[in-house]
Amino acid sequence: VGLLNVDGFYNSLLSFIDKAVDEGFISPTARRIIVSAPTATQLVRQLEDYVPEYDEITAKLVWEEVDRLTA
């Protein structure tokens, strides 16, 4: 997820997310999914350089929709 953080527009959101990490509501790995930069050029560069991290919990999630009507 890339945030174009012009003039610090998203600073409050990023601080909120960082606080959620500090309190244990969001994993540090999940936090690193969000990259931000003050210019489009910097943001594109960061997104191009982004390397996803392996997270054991996320890897075990099933994202398929389950048909709950058949049972």
C-alpha cells in the first residue's frame, strides 16, 4: 500500500497505525506493508524496491469464500 504523504497529510494515520503496532493490535510485519513518501517519485521508487515479508499467521489465512448454505 503506497501513501503519497504530501505535506504530512497522512502523518496522523501513520502515527495511529504505529501506536496500534506498539499496543500489539497490528504486527510489525503488517505495518511494513504500508510505505509512504512525500513525492510521487520517491513513492514509486519505494514501491519498486518493496520486498514482501513472510508472516506465519498471514500465510495460514484462507481467503477463499466458503459457501455456508451447503451443509
